[in-house]
Amino acid sequence: MAAASDRPGVTLVELLVVVAIIGTLAGLLIPAVQQARETGRRATCTNNLHQLGVAMLHHESARRAFPIGSESRQWPANTAHPHQFFRWSALAHLTPYFENEDILRGLDLSVPLYGTGFQVMPQNQAIVSLVVPMFLCPSDRRVSVADGFGPTNYAACAGSGAGGGTPFETDGMCFINSRVRSAQVTDGLSKTVLMSESILGDGPEAFSDRTLVNNVTTYAFIFSVPLTASRCSRATSWNYTNRRGFSWANGEYRTGLYNHARTPNSSLIDCIGVDMTSDVKIQYAGYGWRAARSRHVGGVNVALADGAVRFVEDGVDPAVWSAAATRAGGEALALP
């Protein structure tokens, strides 16, 4: 019988070969696992948008109009209060139509979102701060980006961005005090975008250091409207005063609205402006050129006005993308 020490052992070369094989297999498997996970996340995002689209259709059926994109009106308790402080978003107005979000139905929409000092009214603070899974894409961070607010990746489409990014009487489905009916969507419900997604913001709030600017996660802010390319390029403030997507309850372009002035995942930085007039009816109205953006590879999900959800690639023709945002533009174009 041979002694134990005489048994052949594993050589260093053989060990290195085994390690190399394992490394190769891991290199092949990890991307596949990551791709499978992203496929699942994108499917969840698609389902979220589908639920939101169905809720919008229920709203249209019950109230004979798609929801307001952002609310603005006089507050009887204080007639001097800026009308824009109501600001309730389409998501806030949809709360009676979500099947599994009963707690959201406690929102008191009879008062402004903001009281004095831009503070959320006390009776709504607890609900407005909720992080709602249905409002978040699982491919993004899924965390709050502002104290006291639940974030959102989903925004209602305000149109093409014409008029310097105006929020008033836009050519899209949702805008300030919008009440668009199905019959007014003459381009066709299946050809008109109702909602899309946009990533959550990052970086410091209200900063002025240009070296910190990230064209994808931050936005330029100017104190004049309407927007122009020149004014936006000369911006000296960014993320003023909250990061993008900070509040599902707020219907501003920073969070609850977006438009098609930029193509999906555009390399151009988004631009937001504010009307600083003293007219209490339009004071603090936010203008914007805010793109649909996502963490998905190669494009974004969109919900159409008929409830269908599509994935639109980043390289979509800008003319087609702009046409898809208008409800009655008469364009003979459709998303691929």
C-alpha cells in the first residue's frame, strides 16, 4: 500500500486553471443575472405606469376629464394666498382611483399643498411624506430625496414644451387646471402620451457651483420666464429648491409634470423657471423643459392615453417624440 505522502496532489497549474474557469463562468453569469433582474424591474415599472394609466382613465370616466396636471385656485380662507400654492398633482387627484392605496384617500385637497413659508399644511403632512412603491421605478433609488415628501418617478405629460415651457394651456394632456376630455384628443388616444418616467434627483439643493452640475440628475433654475435656450445656458442656480422628483403630491415641472422639449434621456440639462410676478393668480408658476429619463438601458416607458404602455428608445426621432406629446397637433406621426 502506498503511503499517503505518495498520493498525487493538485498542482499549481491545475489550481490556476480551475480558478480561471470559475472566473470565466462568473463573468458570464453575473451580467446574465443582472440583466434578468433589470428585466424584472422594467416589468414592474411598466406595471406601475399601467396602473396609473388605468386610474387616469377611471378619473376621465367618472369626472369626464383627465386629472389636473397641477392645481391653481383661490383659497377662500385667505384670498391673498398665492393660487399656485395649491399645486396638487395629477397623482394627488388620482388618489380615489388607486385600488390598493387607501391611506392616500385621506388627503385634504380643499386646502393648498403649501401654506405660508412653503410648509405643507398640517393635515396633509403625514400623507404627503409617504414613500409609495407604485410611484417609484425599482430601477431607481426608491428613497426620499427631500425631507417631508414622498418622491415619484412618474410624471404627467404637459405636451411639447412649446411656449417656453409654459404650464398654462399647453398642447398636452395635463397642465395647470387642465380638464382634457377624451373627445378633445383628436390625434388619437393610442398615439398620445399621458405619462412617462423621470429619474430622481441628486446633488445638493440650491447650489451655485457649476462643477457640481450633472446634466442627468440635476436641473438648471432661472428666475425669469418664458424659458429660452440662452437664459437656461446662463443659469447660475441648480436644484432650487428641491431635487427633481421630490414630491408625488406636487404638480410642478420639477416633479409632477414633464414635457417633450427634450428627447428621452437627453444629454441636455433640464431647465426650470419661475414667474416672480406680484399677481397672486400666477405668482410662483413654474415653467419647465424637463425630459423623460430612466435608469433602464436605452429608453423610457410611457403610458398612452388609451392605457397602453410602451418602451420608447432614446434614439426616437425628435419630431415623432414631440408629436406624441400633443393631443390635437394633427401630425401624421406615431411612436415606433
